[in-house]
Amino acid sequence: MRSSGVRVLLCAAALAACAASASALRAQADPSPSARPAWLPADATEMSDCVEALGYVYWNPKRLPFGPTYGANGGKPIFEEIMIAKSDFERGKNFEDVAKPMPPFPVDHVDIWFAPHGHDGFTQPHYDILFFFVPHAAHMHLCGNTSGKPPDFVLQEP
């Protein structure tokens, strides 16, 4: 009798573990932001909808347009970004100490995208300088981006 009771308890524990694992897998697969990622800086308070090739974007409105802004998908870090006006580059303005590493997330690569007509958060022509924490192929297909190209606000190469 005791061994059947133990088996029942073991089966119940196994079923509970399976249910917890399935729930965790659904949470990882769900790209929607169920909660603010803990790794974000405290002042990144606002969030956008999912942006193609970027994920969900977080920022501090007081720091716009320069930034930094941050991207996340499924709670995981995708990028950190600064935005520099085209006019600032043209006049030779310098920028120092603008990006800080976010341990333990190493930068995988850096993209520089030109937004000739701007976009929400910075409507002037400007450059988005993006420090990506994931491989290029991984972020370029986020948020339903089937083309694998940068978002529409970025100047597309012919």
C-alpha cells in the first residue's frame, strides 16, 4: 500500500513539473512583454509596441531623442541604441561616453541605420546606432518581419 501511495505522489510531482515546464516554454515563446524586464535601467519607463527587427522598445522620455533606448523580446535584451541627428554629424559634433556595457550581455554586433524622415521619438533625419546583444539573423525577423530587412523608417538600399 505504501509503495502505491509513493507512486501516486511521484506521478503527481512529475505532472506538476511537466505543467511548469510547459508554462515556462509558452512564456519563452510568447514575444509579448508580460512584465518589464528586470535588466532594464530604472529610468527606461516607456514602451512601444513590437517594432520589426527590434522587439519592444523602452526609453526615458526625458532622454529623447538621443537616448539611450533599449529593445527586448520575450524579456530578453535585444539592443541598446543612441540616436544622433544627421545635422550633428554634418557639423562635426563629437559624442563621448555615450554607451555603457550592460553586463552580462556582450555586444554581438553594431548596426548604424539612417532614418531620412525620422520616426516616433525622433522625427528629424538621424542615425540610429544600435548595439545588438543577439546575432543579426535573430533580430532581423522579430515582430513578424518576414523580409529580414530593416524597418520601413530606415533608408533601404537599392
